[in-house]
Amino acid sequence: MNEKNQTLVSEIVLLGFQNLHNFKIPLFSLFLLIYILTVWENVLIIVLVSSSRNLQSPMYFFLQQLSLSDLLGCTNIVPILLQTVVYNGAKLTFVGSMMQLYIFCAMVNLECFLLAVMSYDRYVAICIPLRYTSIMSHRVCVTLIALLWLSALSITLIYHNIIWALDFCDQNTINHFFVDLFPLLELSCSDTFSLQIEVVILSVPVVFIPFILIIVSYMCIAHAILKIVSNTGRQKAFSTCSSHLAVVFIFYGTLIAIYVVPPRNQSQTMSKVLSLLYTIVIPLINPIIYSLKNTDIKETIRKTRICLIYFSYFRD
């Protein structure tokens, strides 16, 4: 009897980081601390942008969505990562592993889209500032974000449904700390060539077109900044873009290192370390990069602290 397109594997085993020995507790503590800080930072950004009148602009609205994406992506990965550290591995049901893969891919796709839209926002603000309010109106921004979320979830669903149709027969062990796409495909006893081609095709609108849009936007921004006569004006214009540009370089640099460079040229340990960078480190540093030099956010935090002290004093 031909049982095609039927999954025989009921669970996926993640090996995580093996042979930690005495580093188990320090590594667990480090990852837990990073996760707590990440949640605190991103929730703070989401709450501040939602509640503060000083942060009601397109740039902060997109930053809020980026924080939400980072928060969901990190929460999807870190609890399982902590489990692999403590128990030298973790087991996920096949449905659970597919859900983790879906959320991970959707959040990566969404971040690609968000970084592109944020670069366009900076282009409009610097290159055509007189039309900024009309072009990047609140209605336009809300529509854009709705389309980005819908696109990220829909595109991920396309190849996710094809993965569901693959056969997983005997092997169920992944030498990783989360369910990534290509390690999962290596477990399949089906022919995955067509799926890999489809992933490459879908990566064009998801990864490469947003990256090209970012490059073109910043070429126009650089050209506009060079036309500014005063040094103060140049520094102010550049400071509004430097944070976003730093995030773009870190995010895309890591993606290229993992998914564009042939895996056989990397050790498995190096692949895991690079994966740590964009799954838990980038969500941690994004709010820091955007907030350290941002006077509006620092001023809002200062006012919030003063209000909390004030209400606490009179409540007591």
C-alpha cells in the first residue's frame, strides 16, 4: 500500500549545543538574561510608542512593529533553546516543530519588509521633506503594516504547506537548537529539490527586492545629505539613518552568512553561533541601537520615570 504524503515521524529531536559540561549553567543564565532583557526592551518600546504623543510619527510606528516582530520571534525560539541547554536536547511534536518553523520564517520575512519600509520612510523624510506628512500619513502607514503582515504570513504559508506534504520516515534528529528550514528538509525522505527551488524563487520578493530598495533609498539619502551645506545639518540627517543602517547590516549580513554561503563551508558550531546572532542577539540590540542616540525616546522614558515617581509618592 502506497502511503504517499503521510508523515511517519511524530516528533522532532533538537540536539542543541552538545557537551557543555561546566558551561551549562553559565550558558543557561546568559540566554535567560538576554531573553528577559529582550522582552523588557521590546515591550517598553511598544508601550512607549502606543502611549506617548511625542512618538506618534511613522518612524516610531514602524519601530513599534519591528519590536513586536522581534518579541514574537525571540519568544518562539528561546524557551526551546533553554530546554536544549538544560536537558542536552529537546523534543517537539511534529505539529509543534512546524509551528515553530512557520513563526520563525514569518518573522524573518516580516523583518525584511519592515527594514525596507523604514528605509523608504527615511528617504521621504530627508529627500522630499515637504511632502513627508502627506506621503507617510497615518492611514498609509497602517495600510502598509497590514499589507506587510499579510504578505509575510501568506508567503510563509505557501512553502509551509508544501513541507506538510513531504514524507518524514526514519530520521527525526536535527543538530540545531530550533527547527530551521534546511535542517528539516534534510530529514525528509521525499524529493525536496522542487521545494528548495520554490524557496529560492520566493526569496526574491522577500529578501532581495527589499534589500535592493534599501540600497537605492540610502544611495538617494547619501546624495541628498552631501548637498546639505552645514555640517550640523549633515550630522542631524545622518543620525536619523545611522541606527537603521546598522540594523540592516547586522540582519542581512547574518542571513547571507547562513543561507547564501554554502553550508558545507561552515562548521555546524559556526552555523549555530550565527543563528544565535539573528534569533536572540538582534532582538536584544535592536531597541538599544534605536534608542541610545534617540532623544525623543530617552526624553519619553525620563518623563515616564518622573510620572511614576510622582504617582508613587502621592499614593503612599
